[in-house]
Amino acid sequence: MAEKKNHAEHAHGEEHLRKKHLMLDPLPRGQMNAMVMESMHTTSWKFWAVFGLLAAITAYGLFYSWGVMIAEGLGVAGVNRPAYWGIFLVNTVFWIGISHAGTFISAILRVFKAEFRRPFTRAAELMTTFGLVQAGFSIFMHMGRVWLSYWLMPYPNQRMLWPNLHSPLSWDLLAITTYLLSSTMYLFLPLIPDVAMARDRSTGWRKTFYKILALGFRGTEGEWTHLRNAMNIFAWAIIPVMFSVHTIVSWDFAAATRPGWNSTIFGPYFVVGALHSGMGAVIMVLAIVRGTMKNMKYFIRPEHFEAIGKLMLIISMTWAYFFFNDYMVQWYGGDKWTKQLLHFHEAGPMGWMWFVMLIFNVAIPWAVLWNRKWRSTPWIVFTVGLLINVGMWFERYIIIPISLSINRMPFTWRLYQPGIEIPLGIGTLAFFILLYMAASRLIPLIPVWEVQEGQMAHELKKYGRETVVTVSELE
Amino acid sequence: MFKRLFDWLIQPLGLIAVGIAVLAVFSLAAYGINYTQQPPEQPIQFPHKTHAAFGVQCLYCHPGAAKGPSAGIPAQAKCWACHQQIAKTQTSVLLAPLKQAVESGTPIEWVPVAMVPDFVQFNHRAHVAAGQNCENCHGDMTKVTVAQNPQVFNMGWCLNCHVKSAGDDQEKLVKLSDCGTCHY
Amino acid sequence: MSEKFSRRDFLKLAGVGAATTAVLTGCGPASRYVKREPYMQMPEYNYNGQSTYYATTCRECAAGCGLIVRTVQGRAIKTEGNVNNPLNLGKTCARGQATLHGLYNPDRVMDPLKRNSRGGESTEVMDWEAAIQVVADALKNNKPEEIAFLMGMAPDHLFDLATDFANATGINAPVRFGALGMFEARATLSKASENLFGEASLPFFDVGGAQVVFSFGANFLETWLSPVSYTRGFASLRESKTKQRGTFVQFESRMSQTGGKADEWIPLRPGSEALVALAIGRLASESRGGPMPRAFSSVDPLEAASKSGIKLETLEHLAEMFAGSNNALAIPGGAALGQSNGLAVAEAVLALNAISDNFGKPGGVYFSALAPNQAEYQGPASAKEMVELIQKMFDGKIKVLFVHGVNPLFELPTSLEFGGASKYVSQIISFATFPDETVREADYVFPDHHGLESWGYQRVTTGSAQPVLSGAQPVVSPYYNTRATADVLIAAAQLAGGIFAEALPFKDEVEFLQSKAASLMNAADGSISAADINTFMAYFQQHGGYWKLSDARGIPNAVDVLNRNFSAEEAQFEGEGEFFFVPFVSPTLAEAGANKPWLQELPDPTTTVMWNTWVEMNPETAHELGIENDDVVKIISEAGELEVPVYVYPAIRPDTIAMPFGQGHTAYGRYAEQRGVNPADLLGQHFNEAGDLAFAGMKVKIEKTGKKQPLSRLESMMGVYGIGLGEE
Amino acid sequence: MDIKISEVKLSEEQAGKWGLVIDQDICTGCQACVAACAMENNLSFVGEEDSGYGRSMHWIRIERFWEGEYPEVKMTPNQPMMCQQCGSAPCEPVCPVFATVHSEAEQLNLQVYNRCVGTRYCANNCPYQVRSFNWRDYERPEPLPNQLNPDVTVRRRGVMEKCTFCIQRIHQAQDQAKAEGREVVDGEFTTACAQACPASAIIFGRVDDPESLVSQLGRRSHGVKHLEELGTLPNVTYFKGG
């Protein structure tokens, strides 16, 4: 095996490595910038057709349906006693989960200097911000009197009333707000050099737009130093925020006195679950971006899918570990209601969902991603990513409405049947994609400077007959 | 189109227009809030000060205040009991609505001035028993014609007084600041 | 914008702004749009914001429980039981609570109406002068024997007025009828009591004082006779603080709410009740020793066991339990009496009481105390007597029918053809409060006040040891343009003149009430007494009635009971089909509750179904037929067929199906109409020997329809039955 | 797993004030309490569809199960279930806006309707599942609103509600007693459910007064508090009897 590989490398040598690795395949800066600009400017009629369709879906699914629900009350949704929480909360957790991938890729991989991250940190970061927006929508939709949601905010008032900081929901609000703000900042900082680049290559309203966004960045040494420092601080600081957010989301459930929820392992379990779905979403986005946007085949290459695929495999294994761990702890706990619930998960009317979840989240990733060739093929990893997302959505569905169906009062057990949640959920999805499409044509989706920086640092050196990739520290 | 609008908005004139729009929205809201606090129009411009000057006690017309939750608006019969003996009633233009209402037997539609929302369970009796005078909340009626609220009856105002009157008495404070004292 | 932006528009806009602000700040609807109207003349003892309480009588069923109604500013807010009334001692049932939803029901008859064609929708509003003229003309222009009164079951002042009127003028004696009486088989009870004890009175069973209670089909915790009083008795039967906890055994083919409370629930084959009772009598006598009484000597316990489907050991064990207690009580009632041999069942079960010789003793059988102004027990009409009336209608002997307090088109089985007979009656005048089925078929409706708006009294037939005359007074002024039927009759009689005017020489209803109550004014042993009638009436209304202070229950003369012969014949079942059909009165809705939304929303005590009708079926039967919960089946009897969803009910015999009575209205307001079905449509023309309808004497067929109609249940099918939990 | 929290001396720390004692042996399941509660507390009726979907607004419900199979089938003793007014209520800490809050004065779990924003967390966390949510603005056609109790707020859509132990009656009785310069007497007033109950299976009173009827009944040995093992310190005692 090893011999074969050596042989292959010898045969193709340098040429092969360059073709494979973006970092070793530099283009002139001007050309690369132009490629990114071009990708931003190119819109086909298909783009506008999809854009229009999504806008219509958003308008109907999200805003109109929500208006109906506000006017009529939550009765138009499927929530009932005992499943007081339904798909709204499923979607909230799901979108927060999606949002985790961005931070994971751009912050953790940046901190650990994983070089393959360079072309798609922005694409992932955008998902964080837009995912959080959808999570926010979902959680506000869920409220019975959303027009009073500002009462969750601490603000001085005559009535001597404050939000209840005992409530996991209050922590949630704080955590999500913090995460949204910091991730937006963190999205924005690395964007500055790129919009500055775009500003210099644009005219008209785009020029004005980029001028505002670029904050007068000119690329002096001092500016770069400040920017690097700021990015470094944020990269480190946002990691605990990221972990805390989903841990806190998990406390919504873990801190409740309900069978199936009251589990100590929910924190890390949720974080890993979030990464699982987030990675799946990132790989889907990359596949779509690569397939639909101009010049992207240069930036996003099979090596990236391969690298993310590896991560996905590891995360899938970790998720399986936590799932198993949680299951064992719950099962051995011996509480009769919990046992009833576990049984209900598997054998109840929605038992199929439980099995589909395991197949999509564990069986399929394990079966596919171990193979380097398969995990380098965009459409395969796209499918796996899609299935993982479906599986993870099912996981949240099982944890929320299905688990809520079973409680300590058997007289009240009842299944949940979604109502207006479905258009609303589709609305958030459409809005997410809509925002993403808009962003892809408004800001450079590829952090050009980061790619160029990486390419500058990478070199191919020959030691005897071996060709070796070397990376020099830039800072 | 979008581009032109955007361009226009970021030039100084556009910014001014944005400013004006925002201001307009805020002033409308402010006016709305203010409007809700205005004394509404009454069928009869009832002169509280005149009645108070004659020495009529509050509880004569609003006896419920000492007995139960609602102070009450006096029945027309009560108005008439005095007014029929007052010659001016027959001639005064201002009193014509009363005369007409009594003669035709139609009730006068008063607009309540001092009201708390329906989710507040207010009891006059407890407040009177605790030594509160009418004017502490309703203002000095010897000075006004149509009753008006000297202050907005909102929760902060209620609570402020509740806390003050509890003083250092912890037990009393618990009772007076309990949500369930007024909301159920 | 060329039009001028007026000040009014601006204010509107600001108003919208204010309302938005109000909503956003959580201040609810802006209060400034409220208007307050003071009283013209404040009623005495009335203060703003303070409640006034009035004593009156509950008119929801014929029991006559006393109520205290809380009113605020002329609106009735809440009913509570009258603590002083010896019948209910401050308690109420669900129907008594929901009576306010009748008072403020959105669908009431608001004015006197003339219907342009029977069964049609189009009506004309009349004024009361014209209405009274119509009644007066009806009285004058027909022969007295062509005029009939059909009234509700309650023995109230209006019944007395109609009776006096009929007696004096020669019109037909008023007929009292109600579905509750039909399903209780009251006539059978009193007939059995006549046969056994020589007195046609309504027995009273002192459940509370007993130690062992055997009930054969009596649903005394639901709607039977006087549920509040019997529930109190049941509570003291079970009371274990001061005495040993009593045991309660229920014999029935379908577990009723009452049966659900039994310590032992014995499902027996419908029709075998008499046999089982006699067999228990025999075994109990054997266990007690001594000579075998003639009553039980001919019955063979083995045969009883095999025919009833009860194991012989069970019978022996029950007999021992019955014999072992000196305070054992046996109650006949409900579906057990509504069979062809109902009278025999009633007699056999009453005879069981002779074993513990409990007649007239605590924990035993009494005769119900007669109300203070009552000479003898007058039961409501049996179904057979109704058939007589219907026959008269068919024969054209009735030209004018006055209907009050009953809805015969709904309450009577269709097969008795009241609807058909009514076509031969030239004038039907209804005094209903609600637009029910009979109102739709009536030529005129002259709406009576709701019970809470009217004067009156009601005799308590059973349930109280003391004689009670519950008093009623208006607790609120009439909400609509209605008028007391007594007033209408009095006014019409005056207008008609002659014997009619002489028969009702009263100014109004209140004067009539005074005349009736006058004899009680100074009677001994009364709860109230007064020197003059006005004071007495004031007390009467204030206390919610008049009652004697001492126990006046009769003691049945049971000397010869055990020496009689009893028939152990099984019941005959009519119709082809493999299932016994047991209709039962819905405990929450009863016969007239369907138009009260909160009664509809109350879960049925046994099935927890709300807002609909169902048919109960044993799980085994359902499995065999391939029927699941919520499957709609067609039930076919000889009299008709119905489609109704199935409730798979674990406590019913596999050869029996049961259906609640109370829904299936075609009129009666928005909450009742087109909801569920009426099992009375399946009942045929069969009677027991006492003339009561053999409502439980049918056999029916079941066909699947392939349709599904989910029933609204409060319970969880998963949690209670494990359906859909993934467990087999 | 038969650990009674009371045995490990937790419950003494927070004695309740008001409590119910329910005798399941004599409860006949007649629904009078449910109707009385609906009339007293302005509960909305929700109609067939919603009530069948677990959205009925009953503040008190009567539970019953089945034991055994035909013919040895038994209905379990009826179990009226309402808010247990826990001393340590799981619903309270999870409300983000203090709409579900413990009344220090009355030792009840309050639901402050006007503060509620409708997250429904409290209902999820209630082990007894006794909270009902206003899924819609349920219609009450004229003139039905005439019946509404002016002492109880009419709830609108998006608000949680639950049994209050008829706090309006508590306040009324206290106010009356205060006006007359005395203490509230045991049995002077009671909740709507207890007042209606024809079997007197529900008894209401002060649990912190050892002389009150509920305390005396509560001392009977076989009383059960539901889900006590969760440490909720409920104030409703059940007697299964039989």
C-alpha cells in the first residue's frame, strides 16, 4: 500500500500535488481577486428564479404564517398538552446546531492552524450568523405572546420586575445573544480586507456599500497587525462561547424534571450533535457553492471535502459515543417513566424516526466516510451531509415533542401532530437560503486574503527524491 | 431602483428624510400614549369642586369605597334626590342632560376615569381601611371639575406606595408585594 | 392626498397608536373605551362590586336541590348548593353548576313566536297580548277534553296550577313525563312497591346507613332519582372514620359510573337479574340457616349461575356477604328494570331486603317522605301512559296540546311516533325556554323564563328524610322578553272567562304560590312559620323553601314479602341481532344538558369522551369484528339504525353494547345541534308489566361502515389503554 | 424506590399554608368539581376538536384507569388532579419572567397572567401536567359573558393558567375577616370544587393549622402525596381507601 502510494507520487510528483492542493496552486493575486469578484457579480436567471421562489416561500411560510399565528394564537400550531413544545423548539435547536459549524471551522481550525480551512471559513461563518437568525425566529415564534418578548430582557422599570435568572430560558437568551453578536463580529473582522479589495474593484452603489463595510481599510502594516490581533482574540474567545451556547440550550432540557430530559450528559451531547449537523450543513453548502458559483472549482477542491469528511466521521463517532452513553445512563437509571420513554422512542408510533436517526447519523456516515475516494466526491458527501441533517433534526424531534408525549401522568399522554409549524419551519429554511444567496452576491464568499496568505506560506521543497510541503510561519 | 434609492438615502437630504420619518413615528407613539392619559369626554361636565364645596363627602356618592372593591357611581336617583330640590336644576343648561335622563329613564353613560386593567383585582375597602384618603390616589377633587387622574395608575406607582407603607415590617412587605395580592 | 386629513382621522390614528402601545406594554385592551351606566334606582341591599346571594331551586332535573346563586350587579355568576336544604345540604351536581350556561345561553327563545309552518325555520315575533289571546282562544274554542297539558317531570307549582285548572275545567289532567323518569323506570319501582308492600310509593334506599349494598343496575350516583342525595349516601357508606367501611356490589352488564365505584362489579347476562337476585336470596337464606322462605325456594342457583354467566362460587360468596351483614341493602334500578321482566326484577330485588329485614330501619328501605303539601305519591307518566296520550292525539281527540318543561320529540323514542301523532293535533303551543325539537314542531312558542328567572316551588319526591318543598325565586331579572307560563295561563284563563276564569282566580303567579303555601304557614314542625302570608313567603324565598324538621319517611309493610312467589323468568329481548343494547343516560348531559357548552366539555365519567356520542363495545368483541376505537359502526335495531363511533370499553359484556342518551339533537341551539346521535331512535315499542319502556330489552345488529370519526377524549389512549405505545 | 421525602425531613422546611385532602374512595367521578371550577374561574370551553387534542382548559380533571381484564376488570379509584400547589414547585424556577411565581404570603404557586409571555416551560416542567395554555382566544358568544366572575381575570390567548385554589375566595375571606377584626375561621370558605363536591371527597383548608379539618384528615396514616419523591412538597393529600 505504502509503496504504491509512493510510486504514484513519484509518477506525478509536483504537478499532482499542485493540482490537488489549493495552497500549492497559487495564482496571481490580481487574477484571484478578479475571480472572486466575478463570482460575486455573476447571476444567472436560475439564480433569480430560485431567489424569487425562496422569497415567496419566506413571505408566505415565515411572515404570513407567523402573522396568522400571532392573530389566532398558538392553536393553529400542533402544540398541545403534554407536548407544549413542538417543532419551533426543534428548529431552534437545529439552527443553533447549524450555527456551530461556522465557529468550529473558522475559530477552532484557525487556532489549531488547520490549513485546509482557509477557503471556506467565511462560508461557514455566514452559516453561523444566518443560522442564529433562524434560531431567533423559531424561538420567538414559539412564544405565546411574542409581542411581550422584551420582558425577557433585563431593563430597569418601575415595577421592580426583572427576568428570572433561575430560568434556563433566560440563560439561553443571554447565550444566544452573546453568540450572535460575537459571531457577527467574528464574521466581520476577516471580511474587512476582502471588502476593501472589493471596494477597490467596484463602482456605483457596490463601491459605496463596500466603502462603508471596509471601514477605510487600506492594508497598511499597522492595520493588519490590529486586525490579526483582533481576530486572534475573537478566535480564542468565541470557542468557549460556542461550547457554552449549546450546553445552555441543552440545559433547557437537562434542567427540567422530566423523564428522558433530566440527564447530566446532555451538555456535551448537544455540542457534539450541533457539530454533527453543522458539519453536514457546511459540506452541503460547499458542494452547492462549488457547483453553482463561478470560479469556485479553483477554491474548493476535493481535498476540502476529504478533510471535512474526515472530521465528520470523527464527529459522528463521538456523537454515537454520547448517544450510547446517554442511553445507557438513562436505561440503567431504572426510573420507570424513563424506561417507558426509551421504549416509546424505539417502539412507539414514531419509532421509525428513532431508527432513521441512527441510520442517518451513524450507520451511513460510517459506511461512506471511511473511504477517501467517496468522501472526496462532492455529491456523495453532500448526500451524507443532507442525511446527517435530517437525522439530527429527527434527533431533536425525538428529544422534544416525542419525549414530551410521555410523562409521569399517563392520563395525559398524547402525540403531537404539527400544524402551522411546517410552513413556518420551511419558511426559516427558505429565509436561511435566501440570506445566504444574497450574501454570496454581496460579499466575497472566499476570504481571498486568507487563501493568498496561505499560498504564500506554502512551498514545495525537494529533499533528494522526496517532494515535501513546507509551511512557514507568517506572523 | 434599489440602487438609486440607496444612493439617495445616503446623501444628506436622504438622511434628513430618514430622520424625519423616525421622528414622526416616535411622536405619533408619544401622542398616542399621551392621548390615553387624557380625561375623556363625559356626558355631563360634572363639577366635583362645586359638590365638594357644599361639603358633600366622597363616601356619600361613592359609598362602595368603604365597603368593598368598587366605589361605584351613584344611581341617578341619588343625584335627583338632591337636585330636584334645587331650582337651578330646572333651568340650567349644564344640568339639562341629568334632567332629561331622569325624566326619560335612560341611564347616563359615564366614562370611567380612574381604572385599572382587568387583570388587576383592586379593592377599595382595604385601602380605605389602611388609612388612605381618597385624594392620595384620585387627587384633590375640590379643585377639579371633571375628575381626572393626577397620576397614571400603573403598577410601578401602586408598588411604590405598597413598599413604602410596609416600611420595615417584613411580613407586611411580603403581603403587599406579593403578585397574588392583585393579580389572579 | 387631496382629501383633508380630518381631526377625527387623526384621532383614529392616534387611537390605533394608543392601542398598539397598550398591547406592547402589556396593558391589555385600552380601558378608556369602557362606558359605565349607573342604576336608575339602586336596588336595596345591593352595592357596587359586591355580591348578593339568592336562594332558589335547581330546575335542571326533577330532584329539586336547593341553590344559592351569587349575583353581582344583576348578573348571576355562580350557583352553589343551599346548605340548609335537607335534600342536598349545600352540594350540587355538574348540571346544577352549569345551569348558568342555560340562563345565558346564546340560543334561547327570546320572544313569543308564531311559527309559519311546522318544522320550518320562519317565525313571526308576537307581543305578549297576542300570545295570551292565542292561549285564551285555544281554551275557549275547544272542548275541554280536547285540551291537554304535557309537562316536565318536576312536581312543581306549574304542575299544581295545571292540575287545579284541569280539575276545575274538565280538560285532560296534565301528563308529566321526562326521559329521566323513563330511564329510571320510576313507574316500575312504585308498581313493585305497590305489589309487595301494598302502597304505590317511591322507595328510598338508605345507602349511607347500610353496611353491604347490592345494586342491580341502579345508577344512583349518576342521574337516578336524586343523585346528589344518593352520592352523599354513598360517601357515608364508604366512610371509614366512624364505622367499618361499607361494601358495594353492582350487578349490571355494562359498567356504569356507579358500577365503577363498586368493590365488586358483577357483569351478568341482561335479563337474568331476577334469577340472580332470587338465587342470592336462596343462598343467603341457606347460609343464615332456618327454614327456606317460599320466595326463594323454587330457584336453582346452578341454573342462575349458568344463565347469568356468574360463577356459582361468586354467587355463593356474594350471598354469604349479604347474609353476613345485618345491614345489607339491595337496590333495583336502571337498565335492570327497563326490560320485559322489569317488574319481576324490581320485586325480586326488593324481596332480598327481607333477608336482612331492613324495612324502615337505618340502612334499609323506606318510602320517600312526601313533600309538605302533598297527600300521596304521584309518579310521572310511564311510557305506556304516554302512548295512551299519543294514541289520543292520533285519534284526533286532542286539538290543543300545551307543552312545558319537556321535549317529547327528543326524549321519547321515535318509534312511539309522537311526531306522527302531533300532525293530528291542530294546535301545539310550547312554553319552552330553549328552541328545542318540539318548539320547531309547535305552532307557537311562548317562552317561559329560565329557572333562575322565575318564581315557584318544587316538591322533593325522594332523597331527603324530611319533607321538603324547595322554593324558587328569580335571582336575576328576565334577560329576554319571556313570561312565566303560570302568568300566561292565568291571564289567558281570565281572558277566556267563564269556568276558566273561575278556575284560576289569581292576579298572578305569586298570588297562586301564596295560596298554595298558605296551609304551611303555621303548620307544626316546619322550618319556618309566620303570622301572615307575606312574611311567610319572604322567609320561604329567603331560606330557599320550606321543610319539616323531622324524619317523615314511610315504613314499608313487608310482613308477607318472603311468603310470596316470585317470577324468575328471564327477560324477552326484541329484535334480531347478537348484541344486547343498553342505552344509559349520560351522567353529565342527562336529557337536557346538551346545549350547555361546559356540560359538553365535561368528560364522561367512565369514558372521558366530550362533545359526542359513542357506542361501547368489549375489546374481545371489537377484536373479533375487526373494529377499532373510533371506527364508525352502524347499529341496526328493529326500530331504526344509527351510525356511531366505537369506544372499546373494557368493562362491558362481550354480548352487550351500550350508548349514552343525551346527544343527537336536531334543534336546541348551536352547542347541541348536529352533534352525536340519539339512541332513543333505536328503541322499539316494548314495555314491561308496569308500563315502563323496556329500553334495555332490545337486541341489535352491528355493521361496519369503514368510516372513522375520532372521539374527543380527555384521557390518553396511550396512557390508559396502552394503545399506540408499542406494547402488545 | 419507596423513599418518602417526608422521611428524610425535607418537607418541614417549607410548610404550606392551604391544602386539599381528597378521598378517592368516595369520589364518584361525577364532574361536579370540574363544572364548578369552570364556572367560578371563567374557564373557556374549547370545542370538540381542541378538547380531543389535549387542549381542554380543565383546571381539575378526574383521572381513572383500569385494572385487570373483563370480567375481573376494575376501575381504579377516581383521582381528581389539580395544581398541587407545591412547596417547591418545578414550574417556578423555569419561568423566565416570573409569571409563575411562589406567593410568599399565601404559599401558593401563582400564575400571573398579565406577566406571562407564553414560553410554556412551566407546563413542560410540571410533573402533574395540570397547567393549561390558552391556545386561542376561545369564543364565548353573547350573552354568555354575563356569567363571568368579576373577581377572576379572563385570560386571553398565549397565556398559561392553572388552578389557583380559588385565591379570589381566599382574598375575599381574608378581607371579610379583616373588616370584622378577626381571623379566618376554618371552613368559613372553601374552593369551588370542594364546595360543589356532592360526596365531600374534596376538603380544603389550612394545612399549617393543626386543628383544621384538613390537618386532622391529613394525619390519617394512609394519605399519599403524588410524586413526592421528586421533592415537590405538594399540598394535596390523597386517600386511596378501599
